[in-house]
Amino acid sequence: MFTEKAPYIVTVFIAALAWTVTHFVNRIVETPTIEYKIIKTQLQGDIYDYTIRITNLSTTSTFRNPEFTLVARGNAKLEFTIENTTVRASPPANAANATPVVQTDAVSFTLPVLPPKAEFELVTRFKGTGEPIFMGRPPEGGTESFTLLEVSLQTWLARYEFWVIGTGLLIWAGIMLLWYKAKKDDK
């Protein structure tokens, strides 16, 4: 009796999983959300390169002049350098007018525009001990706010929703094919 209902149970399970993923992802991409990932590379001693990869996960929000800052935490002794501070954009985004501002204990990056699905890398070098704090904010007087999320399962699903659901459908088709073949062999 269970083998008769197996295809229905698997179908309901895959459908529920696809609905959950879609609902979860829509909550992220329909709100102003920026994903970030920090990559820290030790060069020598207490000299580090920091790369912050940011992506606008929203499908509808374009941010104008958002500012991202790395600042020394409390008693951390950090010294940022201008020589190795830059902004890189993944096409079709453009970093031509992006402006990094370096102070002794902080570095700020202002992007002219951050369109939907755009990716940027904010790169800097610092010397010292401790970890800087990463923050993002809309421009002063701006009306567009955003949520800043570190890379997680949540943001991964938002990036690869199509592939996750497609893989689920392929698994479902494989299970249905095996069930049909087993059912046919039983007769």
C-alpha cells in the first residue's frame, strides 16, 4: 500500500520544498538586501589585505551613493594605507567614480550606484592587530535603507534558487522513473 502512495508523498515533499525555497528567497530579493563576504589575507607579520565582496541581492532596489566602512574596533591598533585601497566592479557594474577615503584608523568606500544584482569588491590593506568592523549605510539625507547580510545559506539560496529548484525537480523525476520501472517489473 505504501508503494502505491510513494509517488504522491515524494511529489508533495518536493513541492513543499520548492515552495519553501521560493518563499524564503522572495523575502530576500524583494527587500533591499546587500550580501557581503570578507576575505582576509595575511601578507607578512601584521600586514593584511582585506577584500569585501558585496552584492545587491535585491531585484528592484538601486542604491545611490551607499557608503561602506571598515573601522578599527575599540582598542584595536590598525593603520590603513591608501596605496592598496581600490574598488573593483564585476561587469556590467562600473567602479569608475567610486571613491575610497582612507583615514588612519578607518577606510570608507562610496559607490556612485549599486544596481540590482551588481557585485563590487572593496579592497584595502592595513597593518596592525585586531579585526576591523564592517558597516554599511545609505548616504546622508538618503531615503533608501538596506539590510547588510553576511554570506549564509539564506543568501546562497537567493543567488542559486533556480539551480536548487531545478536539482529538486531532477531528483523528483529520477525517483518517479525508478518507481515506474520498479512497478513495471513487478507486473
